[in-house]
Amino acid sequence: MPELQGKVAWVTGAGSGIGEAAALMLAEEGAAIVLTGRRREPLDQVAARIFRQGGTAHVQPGDLTEPEAVRRIGDYIALLPARLVMNEVMLSPTANRRYIAEIEKLSSL
């Protein structure tokens, strides 16, 4: 049985590069993946790859510099029938305190 079966991994920047690679690898380990990025199309493409490999993916586009997007995605994750095992967020120097507080609140889910 894969190591992360029954867990949820929220991967930001999941439409390309390191985020895409992380999403695919976590899915191989059995995690249900919540794919987040600003553009839906690349996220849909990564989700299709995960589905073809027999995994589970949830596309939740959003700009994580916007607190409402963070709340919306966090609320979505909280409704999933599994526990969040990872949320990796790269904070830019322009991230405001309100945004950081939202991330900290989500980390406690």
C-alpha cells in the first residue's frame, strides 16, 4: 500500500516545474492531490496525468497572495475525507501579514 494513502497533499505552483513534479510524486505515493496555481489549464493537464496513473487530484486554482483564495481553498480541503499532510507555500517578500496569518491558520487544519 502506498505510504500516503488516505492523505491529502496541497501542492502550490502545481501547474509546472517543481510543483508539478512534486504533485506527480506525491500522487504516486497515494496522496489525493489538491493542485493550486493561478492558471486552470496547466492544473487540469497535471490532474489528467494523475488520473491516468490511477490517482486522485482536485483542481483548485487561485492566487495565494489573495486571502480570499487561501480561505476558499482551505475550506475546500477541510471538506475532503482525508487529512492534510503537507502544505508547501513559498512566501514572497511582498506577502503581507494577513496572507501569512491565513497560511498559519490553514496549517492547523
